[in-house]
Amino acid sequence: MGTKVSFKNDYSEGAHPRILEVLLETNLQQEAGYGYDRISEQAKRFIRKHLENPDTPIYFVSGGTQANLLVISHLLKPYESVIAADTGHIHVHETGAIEYAGHKINTVPHIDGKLTIEGIQSILDLHNDEHMVKPALVYISQTTELGSIYTKEELQLISTLCREKGLKLFIDGARMAAALCSEKVSLVIRDVAAYADVFYLGATKNGGLLGEAIIFTNSALAEGFSYAMKQKGALMAKGRLLAAQFYALFEHQLYFDLAKRANRHAMRIAEALQSAGFSFSLSPESNQLFPILPYSVINVLYDEFEFYVWEKLNEQEAVVRIVCSWATNENDVDLFIKRIKDLSS
């Protein structure tokens, strides 16, 4: 295995031990297949405690790209499109999955990683007749690809516009836990449920082996979704394995505790970088950091740490991405902070 400390992402480790315990505890139970098992039902009950509607349809799938493809292709008619920021995961990092399903992505320049109501309106103003695709869905991610977080007020503005214009709002929640547990923003799951028609809660990037929980707060939109899952190969015979992730994460407060830990480590690193005089391309809000560092510093840090050079700014400096996970070791954070202090002194 590698000897460097990795700050590259929040899914390098396996899973929190409690998830493995649940898998072992229930391993020999004989359960129904395809999500009709007792583990799935209990995991859904745990999640529904955070929602205002105890009957909200919930579906477990394996990953974020799969969730995005399933939801968007299910909600859109063949001639309809989805609006997203130009940094959106569906546009940049999903190998054309949405386009392969037959739907255009109308992209808008981002503001700090976010889609704005002005951006949404600009697409609606342009697409005004049957000679163009019809925008019918707005896609945002929480947190964004750049680690920023939509505030409750921003979500409300987008939701209000969507409802006024007859658009559905879908929120990619692969890193929803980081947003819900940020000290910079006040937000709970019920807030997200109030504004989105569909959203999901990610386990893959918050302590799970795999898994995303798709939640239809507009329950009418869930009609036929299990058929879409089966048709696209997402309906697992051993659905219990996906459900076990959420059983463990939501039986108590583990889902939130893990995200708080990741955010706390990231904020410690952010404070050290700021104290050393380094700036950020975006203000630190979650477990993803995007500091601007000289290549002289980057090259020295590379000797001990792994992280991405996100964007080259010029010959002297670049934006790098540093990510803390639920399992990031405090000693490794201490070491990184020490190196930053040494390099700036």
C-alpha cells in the first residue's frame, strides 16, 4: 500500500466499522430480495424520522452517477432537458450518461460553484418554442463540486422559481452530509425535503461501502421508478446490502457525526493555510478545500501527501483540492498543518 497520506477524496477508505457490524449481525438472516427485506424497511423508517412525511418513497442504489441517471431519465420526457451549472457532476464527470439517455444538459456559468435563479431564467428565456429542447428539470448538488453550500435561502429561491415555472428540482446529495453538518450554514434534512422534488443522501462519501438513498418528496414522481431501476440494472437482488449502510448510519447519529468529523478536520487545515497567508479560490465551507498554493509549496507537500492540482493558474501557482473524509486521521492532519507552518516560516 502507499506510504503517502491521502487528501485526494472522501471515499478512499472502506466503511465505518458499525456498517460492517450490521452486515455481520444480519448476514445469515434470510431476507426477501430486491429491497423488500426487513433491513431496508427499517433503514427507511430511520431516514423518514428526519422527514415531515412518514410515507415518503425511498430507494437505495449503488452510487451517485447511477442515482443521477436513474432520476433524470425517469423524470424527463424525450424532448425535455435538465438545467445545471457548468461545473455540475452530470455535465463534467459522468461520461455523458445523461446525454446517452437522450437528454440535453443546458449548462449555465456557475457562481462559486452554484446555479443561480438568473442562470435558470436565462435558459428559460432562450428555450421558448418547439424547435428547441424544453427545460423541465433543474439539477444542483449539495455540496457543490467546489465544496460550497447552498443556504436555506438560496434553496428557497431556486425552489420558488422552479414551482412558478413548472420545473422539477433534483438535488444531488452525494455529499449532503457535509452540507448538513457545516458550521457555515444552518440546514437540516427537512429543509432539503421542503424545497426539492427529489434528492438523495449519499453514503459512499460519508462512511459507507457504497450506496445512495433516493428520496421522492413529491411522491407522485416516484410512480414506476422501481421499473426504471430494474430496466437500468440498478435493482439489486441483495438490496439488503445497500440498506445496511443506511441502517447503520441512521439508527443513531452516525451519519452526522462522521460528516462533522470530516468538516472539522478540513476547517483545521483551512485555518492553518489562512494563518500561513494562503488564499482560497472559494471560501472553505465543507470537507473540500480549494486553496491557491505556489508550485514550490505543492512540490514539497507531494513528498508526503496526495491531493489534486485542480486548476493551474499560472507558472507559479495553482488551485489544489484537499479533501478530508470520515476516516481522516487526526495525526495526519497535525502533520499536514506542521508542514504548512514550516513552509511558510
